Amino acid sequence: MTDYRRALEEAVRFLREHDRFLILSHVNPDGDAIGSTLAVAAMLEQLGKSYVLVNESGAPDKFSFLPRFERICNLSQDLAGDTFSAVIAVDCADASRMGDVRHLFAPDAALLNIDHHPTNDAFGAVNVIRTDAAATAEILYDLNEAAGLPITEDFALCIYTGLLTDTGGFRYSNTSPYNMEIAARLLRYGVNPGDVAERCLEVITLSHVKLLRQALQTLRMSHGNLVASVFVSRQDLESVGADREDAGGLVNYCRNIEGVEVGVSFVEAEPGTVKVSLRARSRVDVSEIAKQLGGGGHAKAAGCTLRGTLAEAQERVWNALGQALGVNADE
């Protein structure tokens, strides 16, 4: 038996041995985080278990079409001092990515950690980590199978959403024969691929368009034109009525410029807090850079949150990129 299969069996025991669960995903969640959260909820319902879904940042409205979306709480909602002895974290590259949620853990809390990030530090009592999986949703498909549970329409939609978003519509290099096979199987359970792609990949807010127009005016080329960066301040967000969610995807405009190896977006999410997103082409493992700066992710897509001003965040990231590329920022 492989280590992965053994981990899946341990996770199945965890699900069966407990009756009430807290399900968490990473702060500023994406389609895989939300899809995986809701897929676990669907599995637990089949097992006759109860659960509470929490995300520190709340869930982006674009995923409101997913079943049980309305049950995801953020930390501003009153949970009546509730604590949980069984915790499931999905798509969290390390424990800090769960956010400020430790007050929800009972003193005897056991944690099941399900994730696909190479930077995951196995912070759970039970860890199911497969770094070659395109998405955490791919691992949950395997877990559902290991538990002997049928695929429901709700479960299929959540897993498909996680796969679609984390592979960029099955365009990124993490697309594999296996995850394409899973996606094909899920279509048999009522998933409408055109509808999911429209909601997750195509529709953008007017605020995003306005913010994009502002951000592109800040575009800077550095490191011998191998790095392209854009910068968004709190004032920029406020001037167009945008929020942090509207800044999602700006980094891709940088990375997609011909000849660029690394794209970076710097977004001042709160005064003194800068969210950094990194996207790489081939020469740089940006997960290593993000990890140096207290973040994590994948070789070609990673991020971190830095304290300080936009200028201070830029200096730290550009210095790290200079070391990785062997080219100074001003060359």
C-alpha cells in the first residue's frame, strides 16, 4: 500500500470516528478552497455527520452557485463561543493560512489536513498531502472513493469547480490525464461545464475592469525585463469602489507579457498590509520565494502577505527575485 493510500484510509477513519466537524479553508479563498470546503460538507452529510463551515475572509460571491455556499461563516459572525474537537483544513499550504481560527479549536482538537501545496508542513494529526495533484478537489475525489461514498450531483459540482479553477480551465501545466478523467466522469452527474466556466472564469465585475485600468498604469518592468509588476494602493481600491477580491487576476496580465519570466501584483489590502501574488513561467520556483517571505504556494503560482508599505514590499520581493534570476532589479 502506498503512503497516499494509507493516508486516505486514515482520513476515512477520522471522518467516521467523529460526529461534529469544523471545516476550514485558506484566507482569501479561491475556487478550489471553496469547492473543497463544500465537497467535504457533502461527504459528511452522506455519513450522517454535522459540521460548521468557516473562512476568516468569507467566501467570494462568484461561487454562490455552489450548494451550501450560504452556510460558510466568516469570523465576524457569532458562533456562540462554539469549539470543535474535530477540525478539517482543506487547501491550506500551512497552518497560518487557516487564519485566526484557533479560538474555535477545543483543547483536545484533532486536525485533518488535506492539501496539494508543496510547501505544506504537515500540520495535522492526520495529513493527506499529494503535491502532484492539480487541486485539493482532486484529492477529495479520491477520498470520497476511499470512503465508498457515491458521487452526488452536489459533490460533483464542487469537485469540478475546484479542478477547473486551479487548472485555469484545464490550461495550466498541472493539467493531467487523471484530472481530465475525473472531470469527464463528473459531467455524468449533471455538471454543466459551460455554466461553471462562465461563472468562475469569464464573468468579471465592473470594479475589476476599473481597477485593471488603474493598475496597468503602474506596470513596471525590471530585472532585465524578466519581471513585470503592478501596484494597487488602498486609495486605488477606494477610488473605483473595488475590494481585494476585485484585484484577483491582475498578476496574470504581468506574467503573460512575452519574454517575462515572473509576474507580480502588489495589492495594499489594508493600511500597512500588502498582498503579493507571484506567477512564473519556467525559470523560477516562486513557491520558494513566497516561502522565504512567509507565504507559500506552487512552483508557478504562489503568494504571501507582507507588513509595510507598497515600496517596502516591492524592495523585499524584488531582492528575492534578483537572487533567483541572477539579475538585479535595475538591470
